[in-house]
Amino acid sequence: MRHIISILIENEAGALSRVAGLFSARGYNIESLTVAPTEDASLSRMTLVTTGSEEVIEQITKQLNKLIDIVKLVDLSEGPHIERELMLIKVRAEKSARDELKRLADIFRAHIIDVTDASYIIEMTGDGNKLDAFVRLLGEDLIVEVVRSGPLAIARGPKGLTI
Amino acid sequence: MELSGAEIVVQALKDEGVDYVFGYPGGAVLHIYDALFRQSDVKHILVRHEQGATHAADGYARATGRPGCVLVTSGPGATNAVTGIATAHMDSIPLVVLTGQVPTPFIGSDAFQEVDTVGITRPCVKHNFLVKRREDLAATIHKAFFIATTGRPGPVVVDIPKDVTDPNIKIPYEHPRKVSMRSYSPVEKGHPGQIKKAVELLLAAERPMVYTGGGVVTGDAAAELTELIRATGFPVTNTLMGLGAYPATDRQFLGMLGMHGTYEANMAMHECDVLLAIGARFDDRVTGKIAQFCPNAKIIHIDIDPSSISKNVRVDVPIVGPVKRVVHDMVKVVQEHKGRLNREALGRWWERIEGWRKIDCMRYDRHSDSIKPQFAVETLYKITRDQDFYLTSDVGQHQMFAAQFYKFDKPRRWINSGGLGTMGFGLPSAMGVQLAYPDATVACVSGEASILMCIQELATCKQHGLPIKVVLLNNGYMGMVRQWQEFFYGGRYSHSYVDSLPDFVGLAQSFGHVGMRIEKPAELEDAMREAFGMKDRLVFMDVAVDPAENVYPMIEAGKGHHEMYLPPHFSSDTELA
């Protein structure tokens, strides 16, 4: 099953490689991993998407908790949460295709953020399925380049992941 | 006070109570070595290879319970230390390893003797640090000791660039008495509700079994364990790492379990209805085939490390906490309800166990013309049992024979590389033990293959006057490899015969020690007595043992506890349970 694990980790050199190294050393899957500093500059927040059986996920959370630099973590999949991913997609936009691309972007509530004679860059957020659908719809011929952030996630409700 | 970085390193070690640091100098640590030279509180033991330094510090830590300390230079100094660091990591031994690093402006430039020490050691340490600022040096070293010694202990590496130890720049130093870290706070006691639940299971058990590991030794819980076993009347087995946590000469002790465990211990594991695992980690050499592990048992597991629980085997009642405290709390609850123990069923269980014990699974040929390795260990036991005695071991058949035939009645007396299985561990770890306990008798049981992996440390023993007794069970083969090749590879002994062995007597003498060659069973006891009588000399006993002897019982990898091979001279109907 797919799990989203949110991690607060000391913002120190090498912290990211401790997490990545743990996954490769123990043979766990990483689907995506995003990391950036939080409002408290001494802490980074990671969002990690992984898959595995219940036993494997239990081991993953325990092994992560064992890393000295990790301050706190939560498996967001255990409760209601919101997931968003950012995608920037560069497409061929020549003459006849331009209007249709603009319409599609509007339907998906995406924005065109760069325009040339021959191309658009479209910015889009949503959950992974929505982004996948848009990519499928455009098809290989139109797509020049796709960059995705990997999911970010946050639990619903008033409680926060803080120290 | 104002100190340079190099002086801070030495002062921090003093403040942490370090009496010995095991090391080897080199370019990146010269400032620190200069600071060591100008004081006498922290004594430096010069090894002959950095692997020896880590094993010596490890032996010191295992015997004393205090952290071992290592100082090596950058590059090859650090990489040579890695085997010892990984060894300590697998067995949860507290070490603080200080490694030199190239000056900060050179980091990443492939400078002379530069390696990414933090990167290389990351998977085999509890934690590691690169100290980039002089101002962080003291706090980092104190943190390293705190992390190494608390919770589930383990090695911590502190990588120190040379410019950080610059002798010309002084900054204020203060010993922080207490370290606190928001990201690290080990548990201090077990959950009382879980302990009650566990005791309920134990009280109702008809065929209970207690299986304990290295955690009881490192967690200093041997006394509490003994109290629990005595209070319940339950049978107990120890893992290779756990030997000595319960007195081996006691009737309730069933011997070691696992791949080369006793028949009675393994059968009791297989048939028990409640299993209490304490400070053990369900290693594959212990469990055999997971699907057949304790098939009828409810399992209780006490461990300081939550990630040990339900890692390999699903447990029913997990208790996270320091074993000493948890077992102490458990004994209290057991004492209150002792009357509810099922004595009648327990009596029947013991009858069954005694039946297994009668098989005498470790019987061997006592009338052989050649020295049997089992006989050598038994003789060693006979001679040293009444002494203040520590035994270290290398890895292989001799290690198993020692574990099976030396009866350890106290914890921290049996020192071996259980998890990583590091050949070369025995001699340097004995150095650490002997330094910690100069008046104790320290022996290292080894094989002719293992001993050569760290033989250079004989020079360290000479320099520092360490009267270790080396008991070399010399069978000419990498015995355990040969045994597997005999059993599983049709007797094709691929590269397990150690040709061109040195003359060990001459070799020991050339290092300034006493060498002895022992070839006949009848000579063994007298020769050993003579060797152990030389209190202030290292004596190297080269004992010629039967090259064909195998370690029994044996459970093949991937088989269940009830599928043991017993020695070939047993009748066929008892070979497998």
C-alpha cells in the first residue's frame, strides 16, 4: 500500500543522505521525496512517499525514528489529509494547437506561465492522478519536458506536525 | 579555560572519563597527537593497524560497559577502522571513534588522504558528525559519548578536519555536564500495562521458554534475569551474544540456541507455548526458518530498540524499554502472583526437557589420538574456571566450540563478534580487555586463519606488556568453511585449506613472546597450566587439533529448530527430532 510519511528533521548537512541511505540499505521503496527548510530554519520538512506491506511500513517508520537527526514523523495515510503536487510542463504550442492547449489548461485550472512562438509552459497543482490525467491527455507528441515536485501533504484538522 | 581545538579534543576525552584511547597517528591528527603528548591522563595505546584499534576499544567496552575510544587519521586510517566500527555496530557496542579529516578548505578536492568518512561510515554507525567549526567541537564530542552510551548503544564517529584542531587558535572550553537533544531521547522504562499483560501470559504458560541475547549483557540486566528465572522456575537459553547473562552451570540453563545450539534448547524453542525474548533480535542464525520458528508460541519481546520488535518475527506482546528496568519491574509483578504459576504443567515440561538433555548432543570422541577442539576448550575451562577470567574469540569453528564448551557464569566474560562475524577480532579485543583489567587472566581462542588477520597486534601486546594467552586451535583449514563444503558442496574444499602456515612458535618468539606447540591430548593440560602460569608473558599456544572435526549439533540455514543434525556417531533414529 502507498504511504505518505511526513518528517521533521534537523536541518544539517547530510541529513537527507541518512534518510535516502536507510531506504537503499534496507531495500525499501521510495516513490518520491521532497525536502525544504521550514519556518524554523533549524528544521527541514520531508514528505516521503513509499509503498510496502503493513510490516514493511512499520519497520520503515521505526527505522526512520531511530535516525538521530529525525525529530518527529507521522504517517499521514493513517488519517484524513490533503496531498498536492506541483507540475511544470513545457509543450509545443504552434498555430492551430494554441487555442486548444489554452482551453485544456483552463479546464484543469492550470496557468500558462511562459509563452513563445512555439511553446507554452503550463503550471499546475493537484493530486498525482490529476497531473497524470493531464499528461496523458496531451500525449507524447506535444510534450517537450515535464518536471514534477512529488507530493506534499498535510493532515486535515487543527493539529499540526510541530515540535 | 581557553584551549585550542586539539586541546579541546583531549580535554573532552578526559571529561568523559576516558582512560585509554586506541589509535594510530597520521597527518590529519598530528595536532591532536601533540596535545596527547603534553598530558598523561588519557593514555594512548599504539596499535599496528587501525582495525586493531577499533577491536581493542570494542573489547574494552564489552568487558567494562564503558565506551571504547579510538583515534585515527583521515583516509586509510578511517577506512581501516571501518571493519571494527561495523563490528561494534552489529553488536550494539558503545564506541567513540575520532577520525582526522583534511582541512575544511580542502574537503571535496580529492586531497591527499581524503575520503568521505561520514559517507563511508554512515550505514554502520549509530550516528556520525563532521565538525566544521572549532566552536562546535566540544559539544559534538560530548554528544557523541551521550549517543554512543544511551538507548541501544553503538559506535559514533566524529570526523575532525585538521584546521579545526589548529594549535594556535584558542577558544573558551567548558564541560557541559548534561547533554540534551530534541531529536533523541531514549526510553527509560517499559509500559506497565504491557508488563502486566506479559506476566499474565507467563503465569498461564504450560511450556514456557526464555530466550535472551546480548541486550541483557550490554543492558547490565544479568542479575534481574537470574532473579526472574529463579522466581519462575522456567528454562532459559542464551544466544551467542548473550552467554554469561545466566550462569551456564545452573540446571535451568539449557545452553546456547540456534544453528549450533544444544538439542534441548532448540527443541524447547520448537515446542514452547510462551516465549519470552529479552534483549535479543531474532537473528537468522537463531531463528532458522521463520515459518517454523516457535510454531505454537505466544511471543513476548523486551527490547530497548522498537525497530528490533516484529522485524523478523511477529510478536504478541512487545515491551519497549531498557531490559534492566523492565525485567526488574516484571520480577515484582511475578513475585506478587507467584502462586498462580502452573507448577504441575511446568513439572511435565521439565521432564520432557530432561529427556532431550539426556541425549547429550555435544558428546564427542574422548579417546581420540588427536586433540579434539572440544577437549581443548574443556581443558581451558578446567584450568581457568576459578580465575578472574575473560575469553575473547575470533570467528569460525573455534568460536562455536568455545561458546558450547566454556561455561560462562558471569556476563561480559565472553567477548566475540557475533553479528558481523569478524575474523581478526579476537587478539585486539583481548588487548582492550587486558588493559581494562590488568590483573585478570585474558585468553583469546582463535584459529590459524582468523589469527593471521590481525597478527600484527602481537607487537602492540609486547609494547604495552599485555600477558594475553592465545589458544590457537590449529586444524589447517578455515574450519567452518570446510564444514559447509563437506556438508553442502560435496566435499569440494575450494580454497579453505590454509597452505603455507607460519611456524607460530617462531612467529610468537620473533615478536618477543613465548610460543608453544601442543600436539598430543595427553600433553594438553600440563602445557596449558604452564602457559597460564606465566603471568607476565604473552603465551601463544599453537594447539594441533583434529582437522576433520565438525561443529554439532547443526541446523542447516533455512531449516527449523527441530531439524538438527547431531554428531554422526549418534544412532540414526535420534539424528533428527
